[in-house]
Amino acid sequence: MSTQDPSAARAEMLERWDRSAAGWRRRADNVKDFGRSVSEWIIEEVDLRPGQRVLELAAGPGDTGFMAAHRIAPGGTLICSDASEAMLEVAKERAGALGLEDVEFCRLELEWIDLETASVHAALCRWALMLCVDPGAALQEIRRVLRPGGRFATAVWDLPEQNPWATIPTRALVELGHAERPDPDAPGMFSLADPNRLRGLMESAGFVEVRLDTKKLERTDASLDDYLAETLDLSLAFAEVRQRLDEEQWAEVQRRIGELAEPFTGSDGSLTFPARCVLASAST
């Protein structure tokens, strides 16, 4: 069981996301393409209308909210939020490049959303709820800021074995003695993979008409080198271990990752990984 102080865990996570922002800026287009079908599902589930006020939480580069912005025009407002100021800067840059208007950028934390009660029509959250120290508190806050009849949709990651693209680098580091095995009780990528737990948390927060689904994705990379480079940009934990390794140790890690990725490697050296996430939507 995780024994880290919750406040320390939150502060550490925020600091790591701030440091990760540069890598996410470089890979923002890839992240958008990878998650497009998930964003589309989320947007369809919240049934947007022109003139609505919509909140995207833990927006990162802002992809899902920016796709939703067209559904609420004219007269609508997108609140693009993230706990990390550095990530918000990435989203601001991308919104500017897209020429989006009527977007408010706010630093908001999932567990304490600094908005008035019943102030938004819909809330969106892609791939972040499972990282919360207290996802139940986050869901209660989301429920609080939604208007009566408001809609919420989210996506979290399914079981580790359904997402080898994400687990192979960590597995290699653990096997070679360069990292500890992840704490299954700590906030993390797979902490809400159990759909029954996700449903229970949503219903306990007061949501009704909870609907669960799964979606298969595909992660593709032109080569093992490309896969490693993108993982280094998007996973600060992996990048920090890399910085501690000498060249011989790093070469060994690369070899082991290549071995583990062999079932997903094509004859031309490209990699195609399966991926799967759990989707949920509900009403207030």
C-alpha cells in the first residue's frame, strides 16, 4: 500500500508535469492523432450545443477541448484547464495556431476545481482521472461544477496487459534493476482500469446514468529508435532513469526493449502496438 503523504504526492506530480511540458509540446501532434477517436467519443457523449460553457480538465495540449470548441460556437466558451502552468502554455500556443477564440485558460486542479457550483454545461477529462491522489474527490468536484442535467465524459487506461506500448519500457528497466516495480496502490496509469471501481466512484459522487465502454487504439512508430525517442519525451520517469545510465547500460536497456517489442515489430522495423482504454460518461 502506498504510504506517501498525499500533499507531497500532489506536489511531486505537479512538478513532474511542469518538467514534462517541453516533451509534450514536441509530441503534441502525435498525441492528438493517437487519441483522436477517444476525444471524438468523449465529445459525442456530452452532447454539446452552441452557446454552452464547457470545461476540459487536465487538458495537456488541449486536443479534446479544441475539438469540442467547434460544437459550442457561436456563443459558447471553452475553459481549457490544467494544474500545470507549463502545460497551459502549450495549450495556449496550440489554440493560437488554430485561431480559436472564446477559450479561457485556467490553472485548475481536479480535486479542487476553483469554479462556481453549477457553472458549466459539460466537463471533459481524457487520461488524467487515474492519476489523481483522490479520484473520488475529483469526481465530486466535477459533479459540483456541472449544471443540473450536465454531462461528463472521461477516459482512463485499461489493464497493463492491454497496453504493452506503455508497459514495455518500465518492464525493461525493472528487469535490469534500474527501476522499482510500480506501486499498484499508488495513483498511476492503470489505477482505474477496473470498470467496476470507476463506476462505483462516479455513482458515489452523485452521477447518474453512468455508461461504460472500451475503445481499442493503435500506437505506431517508424522504428524502435522513434519509439524510444517519443517515450523519452512523454515519460519523465523513463527519461530520468535514462539520465542516470551510462552508455553501456542504456544499450542494454535498448536491447531488452527491442526484445520485448519483437511481437509488435514488422519486417520493415516499424512497431505497431495495441492499446485500450476504458471510457465512461454520466449525467448530473
